[in-house]
Amino acid sequence: MTALPKVGTLMVDTSRRDRVGEFRGVAGVRWSLRPVTGGTEWEAEPRDVRPADSAERLHAETARANARSRGALL
């Protein structure tokens, strides 16, 4: 069994073209992820999810900061 990341950890869903999202919790046997710039959560198989590397984290955090600067509700 894969250990659960902490809520808010940036993760990459390799089944969705390396989409980055925040880990939100468990939904049955799948993990729930949320886009870093807001929006609808999605579910992923734990085997398809890995922690974001430093470049992916930087890109996601920059996207989040840009969304906030535009007034997005995250």
C-alpha cells in the first residue's frame, strides 16, 4: 500500500499528462486531487500519482500566485 501524502502536498497525476494537483484526501480506493489554480477536484489511482519534483512545484506555485493576482478564488 502506498503511504498517504499530507493534505495540500503537490502531486502529479501521470495518467492525465502529468497534471499537478494538491492532494485532498481519499475517495474510496482513489486519491482526490485539486487543481492548484482552483477548480473541480478529480480522482486518481494511487499507482498513477507521484510527488511533484522541484520544477513542477515551482511551476504550480507560480500558476497559483498568478491566479491569485487576477483575483481568482482558490
